[in-house]
Amino acid sequence: MKRAAAALVVFASVSCGGQAQVASSAASPDTQPPVPATPTPLSTSSSESPAASPSESPSESSAASSPAPKPEGPPKFAAKVSAVARARLPYSWRSGCPVHYRDLRLITMTYWGFDDKAHTGELVVRRTVTDDVVKVFRKLYDMRYPIKQMRLVDAYKADDFDSIDADNTSAFNCRAATGSSNWSNHAYGEAIDINPRENPYVTAAGSTAHQNAKKFAKRPAKGKGVINSGDRVVKAFASVGWGWGGSWSGTKDYQHFSRNGR
Ligand SMILES: [Zn+2]
């Protein structure tokens, strides 16, 4: 009987691949029906809100699609990826940068604010990483991880210090790495700094250049927007293979996530 069942499985799996497993496990070894297995149309288990809605009208969610928490719940996460006009990067990009601005993309997307409300922010990253970045920020939004603000660093004339002082979350900036003459991963649009006040750059000696960040220089720390080792934000980035500056030895860059981990 076992052999017969096994033969059945083999035969079934040859005939129709993945679906065969479901069919064969359901068929009892006793019955040997010449009847075709139930031709279930692809009504697989749960319908997990498949298509990311085309962003047009998030308020018009159909009744059946979600649990519908409150009459006026926050909007669903939405992200739009578009080309970046040169005029949007007057300070952060110049000729000679390692990535041309045509290879950068503007992501306009929802984020959860420190005020517990949904906001729309902007982030410029390299064209090749937009899918991963959107995936991560969708997770951050869904987990209600709060972000202070998200503006292009050009709002601060591409001055990294000023952007950090304003607790601004940003990505692309054609600049050298801190304390180095090499390009930063930000110059490639492959690094993102998140809530830089709550997650400062801390030297091996334990100091930060930002007065308003001093109380966040140690880890683990508590507070809105703080990122600690192994927590949900680190995991969200790790899910797309991005590394965290908080795991460096010596210098720690708690705000910094990058594609190559540096
Ligand atoms: Zn950074």
C-alpha cells in the first residue's frame, strides 16, 4: 500500500507540479478513484490584500478587503517612485558624483510621525534599490515606527550637520563618508539615515557632535524613534539585506542603514 501511495505521488507530481502535493495528500490510500482530483481553482488560503493599490484613492478601500478598524483609521501605506528632476537636487548632486542623477529616484511615501499621524515624505535613492527601500518603509509604517520627518537633504542645502540637527531622515547626498575622503554610501544613494537625533553617530570614545543627541549616545536607549540592537527596525532592513551602522565596532552610526553594510 505504501508503494502504491508513493507511486501515486510520483505520478501526480509529474503531471502537475506544485498542486500535486495538495491533491495527493488529500487522497486516501484506500480509494483508487479514476476520478480526477478536485479541480480547485486557485482559491488558496488567505487573500492577503495582494495588489498594492494603485495609490490613487487610499480612502476608498473596499469593504471586504480589510478588518476596517475604525471609521477613520489612518491611510494605508502608499509609495510612488519617480525620476528626480535635476532641480530637486540643487545642493546634493553635482557633476562628478559617483552616480548620475538620472540613476536616482524620488520615492514619495507614507511614514508614521512622532505625532502618531500619517505623513508623506520624500527620499532619494539609487534606481536599483527602490523596491527594497519601499519594502522596508512599508514595514516601518505598518509597525507604526515613528519618524520625525523625511525631507530631501537639499532642504538643508545638503548640509549633513544641519539635516541631522533637524532630526531629518534622508538618503542620497553626494558627500564623503564622515571622517574620510572616500565617497559615503549616501553618495551612491544606497544608504539611509533614520531619526538621526535619536540615533546619533557616536565615536569610539562615546561622543556625538550634536548637542541635542547627547542623551541618545548610549545603547540600549529608550525613547520615540530610538533604534536598538536587534529590534524591529534593524530586522526590517536586514530582511532586504541591508546592514546597520549600530553594529559596527568602535564608531557607531545608529541612524545609518546601507546596502553593503558600510
Ligand atoms: Zn548615514
